[in-house]
Amino acid sequence: MEANLRREHILDMIRQNNMPVSASLLAKTLNVSRQVIVGDIALLRAQGIKIIATARGYMIPEFKETSRYIGKSHVDIRQKKPKLNYMQWWT
């Protein structure tokens, strides 16, 4: 299978699943090694595709208009100004 076509298949498999897809499963399905999948994921990320790696596999996060932000603040005692740190939380 051509490398570009394989990467398209990888993206399709990740997008179609709501759960993380492991590199081992992708490798077995596409009949390549896990290292080839890891390399393909790195190339896809380099192209700007937002793929996250979890302990259970790869996912493409879906950011929706209903995304929420969780914030925490603390005060820098030297500046006495609150600093805000935000972390995105998607639903």
C-alpha cells in the first residue's frame, strides 16, 4: 500500500472511533509494523493534523462550540496581580 493512502486510512480509522485507536491495531489492520504507524502519525502531526496520543492509543479531539474552559488563578506575591491559567476541556 502506498504511504499516502495508508495515512488516509489511519486518519479514517481514528476519526471513525470515539475511543482511542492503538498503534498495534492500526498496524495489524494495515499489515505494517507498529513503528511504521508511529512514523506515519508523526508525519501527519507535522502536516498540522491534531492527533493526540493517550495511553490507550491515538485520537483526534473534536472541539465543539460547546467546549468549556476550566480556569484556575493564583496571585503572584511579587506583582500582587492574579495570573490565570486555562486548560481546554472538550465535551
